[in-house]
Amino acid sequence: MSDEATFLDGYRKALEEVSGLVLGLRDGHMADCGEVLEHLDKMIERARCESRSCLASTASGKNGY
């Protein structure tokens, strides 16, 4: 895995952890947390796509992903 893909994978995992923490807090602040969760979901998806793109760009015929 490339350094950039490794970084993006860690970044995605960190965002997912933050998302989980916000989910735990949302009981008392539903409206505020909903907006934060939407933003985090978009950031997670972007990091996931960029990570896959990095992996694909460094893949060769004999190594694959």
C-alpha cells in the first residue's frame, strides 16, 4: 500500500471514529449532530474514494491491489 493510501485509510478510520462519537452525543442535540454527521459522511466517502484511487494508481499487473 502506498504511503498516501495508508494515510487516507487512517484518515477515513479516524473520521469514522469521530462519527461514532457524535452518534453517541446526538440524543440531546439531534439537530446539531445531524448536520455534523452528514458532513462527516461526505468526508469519509471522499477519503475512501481517494484511498482506492491511490491504490489503483500504484497497482501493477503482477501485484494487483
